[in-house]
Amino acid sequence: MIWYGLAALIIVIALLLWAGGLYFFKTAIRRTPKTFMVDNPNLKTEDADDELISSAADLQWLGAQDCKNVTIQSHDGLKLSGTWLASSNNSAKTVILAHGYSGKGREMAGFARFYAETLGYHVLMPDDRGHGQSEGEIIGFGWLDRKDYVQWVNWVLEYVGQTTDIILHGISMGGATVLMTGGEELPAQVRAIVSDCAYTSVEEELTFQLKQLYKLPAFPFIPVTSWITKWKAGYSFKEASALKQLARVKVPVLFIHGEADTFVPTEMVYRLYEACTMQKELLTIPSAGHGTAFQVDRKGYEAVLKAFLQKHVPDLNGSDEKYRDQVSSIR
């Protein structure tokens, strides 16, 4: 009888763990309303406006621009959407902006405005799979998205021309996405990466959030949910690592993080920085929480970003006029 009771207890525990794993999978990985993000104290910063990333003025500015909706088809058959803003001066440079978890491309309006108005870049703002206008019921946390961003890079080269330089700039999940993308084989036109408040890996970030939101330990919930994610979504939390991908990045990287970030701990940026073997720079913003460095110290952020790009993505010198002739009709 004791053995029957023990077996029954094991079955009950296994079923509870499975149910818990399915719950966390649906909560974090499925395309569902992210209610745990609402009024999350770790996403609030006293020195920033209520809206993360872009102010109301930035969003209004973007709405007044002559943007174009563009699409690609992912390698696994999803229709992915993006917003294209052509340069007003036929620039020889393009930035691809990667948004954060549960966001969409147009929320990167503040960055788009800086790149377009100050630097004169073309701007592409994709909606990640499972976000915005893009198809997909699974959130890739950057790992599935890295292949999509390689495709977006190739789309830019086909649309603008082979002589453009390309920058990858992402925030939060987007920051991890551009690092993961940087670890893939990329065309030589990709010249630099800007990663703002990225996490080291999905496993570490979800472990941190499990403790923060639910007061639960990583084991056994993270391994069970990761196994379910591998089964249903095609990737595990451990393999989805920006830290590991950095070993394969071949371009300069600017790392940015808020020193008051309690959603993606600031300590993660120091490990990412140390793991990078290429030319690199690090900017931390005092008092900035998660995703608010650009708002808290926009002037300082823009100055460091501009200097980084001028150093690593110089002008095309004598080829500018030839380039402008080539792309004069792309708008």
C-alpha cells in the first residue's frame, strides 16, 4: 500500500509540474495578453515618462512621416510586417530597429527620429513574429527572431542596394535579438550593433522573473517550461543565449543599460560586455530603469551613439554621389 501511495504522489506532483509548465509557457511564450507587464513596478522609473522608449511627441512625429508598410515571409512561412522610413537625403546608411517584448516596431519612434533627423539614415522597424502586425503565435525571445532579422537585412540590401551600410539597434528583447542575430552569418554591409538593456539568455531572464513575480525557484519550473517550449516552439531557454552568440559576433558593439534596471538586471550588461571579443563600448545611465535610458538622458545617449557610429561606420567618402544616384527613387 505504501508503494501505491508513493506512486500516486509522484503522479500528482508530475501532473502539477506539467500544469505549471503549461501555464508559464502560455503566459510567457504564447501570443497572449501580457497582464503581468501592466503596472509592473520593475518597469517604472521616476525620471522617465509613462511611455517606455518613445515619448508622445516621438510617436506623433512618426505618424506624420511618409512611412511604408513592408512585408517578408519567414523561413517557416510566417508573414512578417515592418515599417520603412526612407531617408530624406538618400543616405548611404540604414538602421534596423528591434523592439522589446510585447511591443511593436513603431514603438521605436524615438530612435527612428534620431536616426532619421540627426543622422539621415533610412529606418526599418520590423514587428517581430508574434507581435504587432506580424503573424505567429509564438514569441521567439530573440532566438527565433534572429533568423528573421537576417532576412530583414537581406531585404534591405535588395530594396536599397548593396552599397548601404546597416546598423542593428535593439532594446530589451530587441537588444538580445540583435546580439543573437550578430552571431549568425551576416553580409559585410552589417557594420555595427547597438544593444540596449539586453538579457544574457532567456533561461537567466525567465529565472529572474520567476523569482520576482512568483517567488518561485528556477527548479523545477524553468526546466519543465523549457522542455515544453522546445516541444511546442522549437527552442529551449538554454540555447537562446545572447551571451553565447557574442563569441561569434564580428562587428563592433555598443552596450547600453540603465543602472536602476530591475527588470533585466544591470549586472547582465557587464557579462555581455566581457563576452564580446570585438571592439566594444559600454554606456550605463544612472537612475534609468528598464528601457528608459534614452528618455532619462537622451542628450548623453545620442552623443555616445553618434560618436560610436562615426567611429565604426564612417561615410562612404567619394562613393556618396554614386550611391545617391542608385537609390534616388527608393522612397
